[in-house]
Amino acid sequence: MAIPYPSFVNSYPFEFLIGPAKRSFYVHSGLIKQHSETLAALVEGGMAESRERCAHLEDMEEDTFIHFLEFAYTGDYSVSNIGVTFPSADTILYGPVCGSGQVAAGSGTADSAEEWGLLVKKTRKSWKSKSAKIKSGWYDENGIESPLPEDEDIPVKAEPDVDMSFEPLSRNPSRHTDLWRLFKSKARVSEMPPWEPRANMDHCEDYTTLFLCHAKLYVFSDRYIIKALQELVLQKLRLTLSRFTLFRERTGDIVKLLKYTYANTMDYDDGIDKLRSLVSDYVVCHVETIVKDEEFLNFLQEEGAMAKDLVLKLLQRLT
């Protein structure tokens, strides 16, 4: 849920410099303080950043910070098809579309562009010749051309008299009730449809960037302790994964998400990080397909924490 605007709109702007390029973003300081106590310390904690009203987040990606700002002001963030790689137009027009079928080059109607051009020219010429004939005279019902009449009075049909007086509105109570009922029936605010991620249709569609967009925003929210954003990211990523068809050629998208997750979240002696739990749950559900990925097998040998989590979840699946 978005934070009420009156609670922060009159606060002073705070500048964030993002990434090595130090791209500048200005945010209401009052809004930042309400979202994160950690960021609030930068804004008004008495450090150099609070005095200068500027903080540099060098290891932060611009896209991730922009998604955070969108959430901060609206209570939501959008990632519709961001980074999804689709088959190229050349592939669709002139060759097989990733094994899903072929479209023959040059297929379509038998008429070529030149033939269409000739038809257009002929049509225009024919129209011009007919226009000239129409201008030179008129045609009777038998199609015989005759010259236009000259200086002949053409009778004009008189317009009927129109009564311009107004009658008073009906005082019928039932009519008034019907009008009021109709007015009230239209008194509603249109609701936005619930967010729904796009489902992939072909194994050529690369979802790596889309998955990592969610994961990076989760890591940001975990670092700066923004619980509402953290939960929203988990919900959106789970829904996105539930709509994702795991083609054999797309296991690498999941492996990259898995590697990023374990490289950027913490190990816990008791329990498991929420993002790790979500991604490993997905892997366990599709382990028969993912286990054929060589990159996954290599990572399994390197990352002991992931191996432990997967074994525990696989045991739960078997029992």
C-alpha cells in the first residue's frame, strides 16, 4: 500500500548517487524515512550524508533503484516483459521459429508489389476518365449522356415548419426514480485488473534478466530492511515462476537465478533465507529436468549450502 502523500510531500529532497556513474536521483526525505530505518539513518542520522543531503550507493544498479522508487511512491513496481529476449523478426519471417514451425520466405498472396502498383495506376486512370465524363454532362436512367441543363429553374422542396417551443419536463415520479437509479448505476470507479506475469511460449524466450530483476530487488529490500517490498517481490517472483514453462533449453535461466540467490543472500544456522527457499522449492519441483543441466551440476558441487537445502527439500518430497 502506498504511503499517504500528505505525510511526506513537504519534506526536503534527498539526493542519491547510484552506481559508479553516480547518476542522480532526488527523493522526498520524508518518504525514505517511512520505508526504511536503515536509509533513514543516511537521511537524518547526523552523518556526513545527512548534512550534505546526498548519499552515494556505489554498488547499486540504476534499474533496481528505480524499481524501489516506483514502489516507494506507489506501493508497487512493474517489470512487464523487462529483459525478455524474443525470437527475432528475421527468424520469424524467413526461417524456423525455434523448432516450433516454419514460415516460408516470401509467402503470402500471389500478387507481387509491382502487380498491386499496376492495379492502382489502372484504377486511378479509369476513375479519372469517368470523372471527366461526369463533368461533361449527365446520364439518364438508360445511361445516355445528355448535356447539363442551362438556366433552368430547379424546384426546391420546401422545408416543413418546425415547432421550436419546449414542453416542460415530465413530473412523473416513476420516471424520476428511473433516472436516479440509472445515474447511481454508473457511479463506480473502475478497478485495475490484477497483475499477471507473461507466460513464455517458446524455448527461445530468455527470462534470465526478468528473474534477476526480482531477485536484485529482494536483495535490496533485505539489505535496507524494507519488509513490505521484500514480501511483494517474493509474491511476484513466485507467480512468475508458476507461469514459466521450463523448456529443456531454458534451465540455464533458473540456474543463473539460483546462483545469484545463493551468492547474495545470507546463510543461517537455523532456517533458510526466504528467497533461497522459494527458488530451491522451484528447483525441487523440476529437479528431473534441471539435473540434466551441466552448469547446475557444477554449481551443486561448489555450493554446499544449496546442496544441503536441496537435500532437505527432496527428503520432504519423498516422505
